[in-house]
Amino acid sequence: MVSRLLVLSLFSMLISWGGDDELARRKGMVMAIDEDAKALCSVNPAQFLPPPYGGLENTVCQPVWNSFLLRYSQTKDNVVTIVLSTVYTTGWVGMGFSRDGKMINSSCMVGWVNPAGQGKIKQYYIEGLIPSKIKPEKGELPLTSVPPLVYLQGATIYLAFQLKYPNRLKSQPILLAFASKYPHHHHLTVHDDKTTILFDFSSGNSFDVSAGPNGYASSKKTHGVLGILGWGLFSPFGAIFARYFKNQKLWYYFHVSAQFIGFILGLAGVVLGIQLHNKLQVHIPAHEGIGILVLVLSVLQVLAFFLRPDRDSKYRKCWTLYHGWVGRIALFFGAVNIVLGMHYAGAGESWKIGYGFLLGSIMLVCIILETLLRLKKLDEPTHPPTYPMSST
């Protein structure tokens, strides 16, 4: 009981660690709506942009980042007309649509006005982070037959394009970037700055994905901590107790306690992950699918605890094989999903180093204990048969 209370206390400390600092940081990073930028929304693009980009009905104009303004309208037929504007001198300006908030595998509309005064706008597909992996004239944006355009009005550049979706566009991760150097033969130069926002096309609200409203950053961190503690710490140690310490009197209680705590923490992490998914509408199929798989396997392990047959039952051997291998599979995919989660969340080096050290330590302990176990079995004497031998 004392050890269990100590573990729970440690968990509470880890969850609350840095909470006040995170709250202060988040408050400082939430995007503020600049009144001067709002005033720029009073400019009427119909004076210089042709239809359908000029004179949009039910236009929403929203400052999104620095001097970037996003004007858009969405019809009942799910046609979204977008006009992005920002202060411009040289180089290029881009707006991308991402599945998960990352640059890789996103499709972007990029525009610029060259020194000769010619406007260029193209769709790009980002296959990688190096210039050769950013492919012009490729992408997954559902552009309509209305040609996109770029227009320079004074010191402001306007990128306009139209999209047609099968369903109404709601929350969408958006990439915004700019560079002071022109593209070279339509190949983009390295951006000077960029950001990722989550824009709600239903309400016109946006927030920085790195900060986020309603404790998004804190929830994402807690989701990661719960997963690492549940499936990366307690569950592996519970399995270690069962395999290597059966000669100890209390091994069973340590095994059950560790596995139960690991299950509860993992379940809490899945519930929090579902809440983040519903809030952000960001789809990460691999991470979500493996998480559900591990949860199902964990539930099966809990059910196996209640359905464990007696030692002298003929089903005990089958139950032991089932329980052991389902546990191993759950631990393997749990570790894989933790790594995937850190990758998709853009976790910092401290997270990667910390979990790498934890995983490496557990693997080293298992290798040492497995070696000792096999050596012990080799040293065990072979007993002669206890049944009588027939003589001739």
C-alpha cells in the first residue's frame, strides 16, 4: 500500500510539474487581435480584384498572423473562396493546408510578384523539408475551374483562390509562411518565417497550434505523460515482475498493481486523446489506430485476470500462452505509439532523450534478467525419472 501511494504521488507530481509555467506561457502566446489589423479589413478588394474574389457575399475577414489577413466565404455548396493578404516587398508568400499541422504532406498555394511586375501563383506539394522535395504544380487542394490569381495593391499582396470540398470546411490546420528571396525557376527558396494555426472556417476563429485555447498545449503534454507512464513505465515493469521474479513471495501483487496502474493511466491517455481529436479535428490515422489497438489488448488483459482458470485446470496452459503473448504485443505497440506520438506532436529533444533513456534502460534490464534466467535453467540438475524401470 505504501509503495502504491508513493507511485501515485510521483505521478501527480509529474502531471502538475511545470503547470503554472505552462499556463503563463500559454496566456502570453494566445494570438491577440490587433485593432490596426482589423481596420485593414475595411479595405474593399472589389475595387481591384475581379469576381468571384472581389465583392464576396458574407465575407469573413480575420487577422491570423503578423500582417496576414484572411478573407473567405463559404457557400452552401461547400465552395470556399479565399483571399489572403499581407505586407509585401520581395520574395514569396504562401498558405498551406495540412492534415496534422505539419509541413510534410501538405499542399500550399504560393504567390509572388517578380521584379518585372508579373504575378505568379502556383500550388506546391511538400514531400520533404529540403527545396527539391517541394514540388511545383502538384498538390491535393480541390481547386475549382476559377483561375487563382495574385495581385499587388500598393504595399499589399493578395493571393486569391477557390476550393470545392465534398463537405463543409470546419477546423483546418493552416500553414503560413513568407520569404524575402524569389523562387528560383519556380522552386521555392527557404522561408524567413512560418507558423501553423488552426483556423475554424465555421466561426472565423483561429489560434496558434503551439499555444492553443482551452489548455490545448497542456492537454497535449498530459496526453503524452499519461501514455509514457502507463504503457512505457508501469506496464513493462508489471511484465518484468511476472517473468523474472516469480520466486519472490509478493511478485503477483507487484505484477497486478503495476499492470492495473498502467491500464488506468493508458485509458486516461486515450480518453484525453479522443478529446483532443474532437476539439482540433486533426486526423492522425497511424497514432489513433495503434492507440485503439493497444487499448483493446489492455482490456483483454484485464478480462483475462478475472477469467484466469485454476492451476489444475486443463485450460491453464492455453490461458498462460494467451496472457503472455497478448501482453508482449501490447507492450510492443505501446512503445511504437509513444514514438509516433512524439513525432506527430513535434516533441522537443528532452522528450525524445527522456523516453529513449527509459526504453533503453528497460530493454537493458530485460536482457540482463533474461540472461540470468536462462543461465539458471542451464544449471538446474536433470532429475532421473521417478517411475520404476522394467527389467528384462
